[in-house]
Amino acid sequence: MAHIVEVEGIQCFSYHGCMGEEAVLGGKYIVDVSLKTDFSKAAATDELIDTIDYVRVKEIVEEEMAIRSKLIEHVGQRIVNKFKAEFKTLITARVKVRKLNPPIQGFVKEVAIIIEE
């Protein structure tokens, strides 16, 4: 059986980007996570150890977002890799990293990447 653990709208202030000013000024990001797992055991035992801890999910996102990357593709892949290494019951992961108000000429609300593995 497969179940989903979602943590959406993780807000971060980070310093990602190819432009030098982004390394200095930083910007706002939002990360959404969807993790497919089997939490049947947790549903039966009522024990946190038997599922994916969404508090830890948020911590991993914040830890990886704090490490500067030029590309959000790079930081998104680091997040997925950390999930795969830490959560043994993980079947698949979906991570969406949104960069708000990117420094693009004209008005662009956000850009985003999505990784599904």
C-alpha cells in the first residue's frame, strides 16, 4: 500500500542564483514536498518512528536551502537526495522549489523547478 506525506509552503530566505547580487541580497523561496511511502505500520502503532516525520522534512529543506547554489535545480536535487538517504521507507519523492520575484526583466511572479524521483 502507498501513502503520501506532504509538507507544503515551506518558506525560506536563501541566496541562490547565477547573478552576484543574488548571493548578497538573497531572495524568497517556497518549497513543496510530497513523499510517497507506506505508513501502514504508523497507522497501526501510532508511533512517529514508523512514518516519515514532517518536522524532519522541513528541517532538511531548510538545511539544504541554506547552502548556496547557482541553480534551484541543484538545490532541489540535494533535497531529494537527502530524503532518499534519510527516509528508508521512501518510495518516491516530489520536490517543487519556487523562486519568488526572480531578477528577470519585466514582471515575473515566480519561477519553479519540480523533481520527481
